[in-house]
Amino acid sequence: GTIVQVRRDDVAVPADASDKHEERRLLNAALDRADLHLRALADSLAEQTDAGHAGIVAAHAEFLSDPELLDLATSAIDAGRSAPFAWRAAYEAYADRLAGLPNPVLASRAADVRDAGLRVLRELTGHRMGRQDLPLGAILVAEDLTPSDAASLDRTRVAGFATTKGGSSSHVAMLARSLDIPAIAGIDPRVLDLPEGTPAILDGFRGVVRIDPSPDERVRVTERRRRLAERRERELAEAFEPALTTDGRRVGVVANIGSPQDARDATAHGADGVGLLRSEFLFFGRPTAPGEDEQAALYAEVARTLDPGQPLVIRTLDVGGDKRLPYLPMPREENPSLGERGIRVGLARPEILRTQVRAILRAASAGAWLRMMFPMIATLRDFRRARELVEAERRSLGVPRVPIGIMVEVPSVALLADRFAEEADFFSIGTNDLTQYTLAMDRGHPKLAPQVDGLDPAVLRLIADAVRAAHERDRWVGICGGLGADPQAVPVLVGLGVDELSVTVPTVPAVKSQVRELSFGQCQELAQRALRCDAAEGVRRLIPAKEM
Ligand code: PEP
Ligand code: MG
């Protein structure tokens, strides 16, 4: 590919203006357009990817109505500044203040504020970004790319992203992964000085950008790309067969989805069903929550997309933490991931949960094998309250029971797994949160990111306990966190006895094909060794990563 520099060029703006009413009107119109654009982008992201990126973009839209930010901008306009000048000064001051906060999560929002702010500025000046003139195979290098930059690029021309800031679990890196674009963060800042058009290779496997590759290297890369494409084709051709290990153990490979479109894609990729419908994605990017009928229709549409016997696990609304809904205002919390999120929101506002539960129960007759699951369960008390709410709605609707399971994403649940297994019909292990809560490391923290590894033996022991407890009661256990698609984790998880891996749609064929190469017996031995390691690195050394 070739290097393309993405610079956040300063837009030239006039400093002063004479008609403050006109400037205010211009600013409001630009804010409205940016808001519309962001919401449309959130919708299209929700359709393209399975994960939370739509929510991040929706959160950008939220910044645009922050009273403090608007106040800063309008006071500057009232003092005689032009709308673009006032707006830029306002969002930059606001972002600087956030960046200076000791709380890294808040500080990382500064980049989001700048992203949203720049979008409005471009609306004001008619200066759109979106480089539509990208050469084929462009390797975009930038200090930082925002999720909305990444999402608005022409994907067919981009060979990869390389940024000098950010980590592998930054939002843009996650977005790149689910769009299937290689991305490397934290590269040497000297790449920012390279002239446009410099030939380069982005080696996502080693995490490096090689400049001016030799003819030999180019041949190797082209070869590797060809092999990868061939392998993907092979994997897809076999994806519609079940995934059996060489010694005959079946592992369900199902998909994580966020929309009916994802469900269609999942089927086209050979998924054995849906292990996680993140229902919050149906709530993002819209002005109000979907009502009972609308939700029932959406769930039924997903159910009808699958085969009648295939599982469909619908998770009730998981908001709070880093996922916010504009029409569900929640008080700011010091520690949002330890606050009101997941089922806690549902129990605190039972009308929302009740509406959703009714919609799910009504959709249960539409086909597929529908099951309901609660997020962020930490105590038996919360689980029982949620289950009682379901039972009350079920009786009032006069419909049959559906299996009710829980996410295992808080260590307390894994530790009390034997008790939970008496009452829950199944477990689905959310390794993203389980890792964050076990290691007490924010899953989105830019500095801690490399250490937040679900293959940490502490996390693996909790998974092992949960699987054992579930199987003792003949309950089924799945994995629905990102670990389930990590090629180094798959043999360990299979060896720990999980029944199902629920993974992003594009990775379904590869995971199935990997399972077919494994022997369950060997995976069990490997898993026992992994449980005795003292760190994630040790576990990873047991399973060398395979390069193409
Ligand atoms: C998880 O925590 O692993 C999970 C699957 O849920 P989410 O990523 O939506 O929090
Ligand atoms: Mg979670």
C-alpha cells in the first residue's frame, strides 16, 4: 500500500462577526446537521458491526447538547466572535479541561469531544473531511483517528490504519477489527513525517509498518494476502457444517449480533445461531426507546432469520458504564462500571425492563430457540428479582416459559456458580467484563490495555469453576466475550469444556475451522496446564500464535 497522512488541519475561520443573532442561528443549524449526521452514522454502524461502536458515535452526538459546552460557545458569540471561532474555542477549552482530569476514562473523552467538535466546525465552514481521493491500498497514518473518521472512510480503498496514539482496545482499534481492517496503534511518531505516497506495508500480525519494502518483502506480503484470502474462502465454504473436534466433540459456534441485518450476515457466515443479541444496539441512535410492539417485531425478525432449532439468546438492555442512551438520563457516577449498569438499570426502572421482557416473550413463538439473558448479574438477589419480573409478565401474557440465563461477567457469579446454576438455565461468560472486574483494570484504559488479557489464569480459573458448576447441573455454558474468537484462547476454552463460542460475525468461519483441527483430549490437558500458569504470558507461550 501507500502512506496517506490524515492531518487534523486547522480550518481558517474569521474571528469576529457583527450579527450575534445570525451567528447563533448558524451555530444551531450546524449543531443540528452534525447531530443528524452522527445519528445516521450510528445507525449504519449498528448495521455493519456487531459491537458497541454505534454507541460511541451516539455518545458523540450527546456531547453536542452538553449545556456547559453550549454555554461557552454562546457567551463567546455574544461577546462578538464568529460562530466558528466561538465554537472552536469552546470545544477546545472543554476538551483541554477533560484531558487534564486525573480520571483516565474522563480524560479519554477529550478526544471524543474534539471529534464531535470538529464535525460541527466543518458544518459551519462547509469544509468537509472524508478524503474521497484515497488511492487503492491506502495506509492511513495519523496521530489519532476517531471512530467517526474511521467509519466514514471508503473501506474498499483502505488497507489499514496506523496511529501513533491509542492502544489495541481503543474504540477505533475495535471498530477497525469489526470492519475487518487491520489497525496498529502506538507506532513510532516519525511516520507522521513520511511523504504521502511512500510505499509501505502494514503488518498487522507483528504490529509494525514497514517503509519502502524491498521487492522481496512485497512479494511475501502479496503471497501472504493471497493465502489469507484463499483460507477465508475455504473456511467460508465449510462454515455451514457443524464444528466437531477431531475426537468428535461438538462446539457450537454462534454469533454476537446487534441488529436484524447482523442476523442475516451471521446466517450467511454459517453461524449455528446467535449466542448474544446485544439488545441495546436496537436502542441506540434514536430519539426514544422502541416500544413493546416494535421490539417484539425486531426480535421476531431476528428469530425468523435463524433456523427453527437454532439458539437465539436475547440479552436484556445493557446500558450504564460506558454505554449511554440520550433519552435515559442517568446521574453522573464516579465509577460508572461499578455503578448502575446492566440489570441494575432494569431493576431500578422496571417499566423499561418489563416492556422489553414482554416483547421477548411475545417473539418466542416466531421460530428459533429463543432464550432470555440478563447482563451484569452480581447477586442472587438481583437474578431472582429479574426472574420474578419475567414470570409475572409471562403469566399476564399467558405464554410458555423461555429458558432464562445469566451473563457471568462479575467474579462473584463465578465464585457462587454452584448456587447460580441451581436457579439459572444457562450461563454465558462475558470475558470482556469478567477480565476487567477480576483484574480491576478498566477494559478501555489506554495504558492498562495490554495487560487486560482474558487468558490470565485468574480469569481462566473463574471460567473453569463456572463451567464445572453448570455441567454438574446439566446447564449449558457459552463464551460471548472477545476471548472466544482469539485463536490462542480457543483451544483453552474448548479444553475447559465450554459448549459454545459466540463470536463476531466475520470470525465465525475461522473459529469453526480452528475447532475442527483440535483434539478435545489434548485441549483438556492444555487447559489444565493453563490453569497452573502464573500469568497470561505463560498461557500464551503454551499456544504459539500461528502466522499465515
Ligand atoms: C462481555 O462483557 O464480555 C460481553 C460480552 O458484554 P459487553 O462486551 O457487551 O459488555
Ligand atoms: Mg459485558
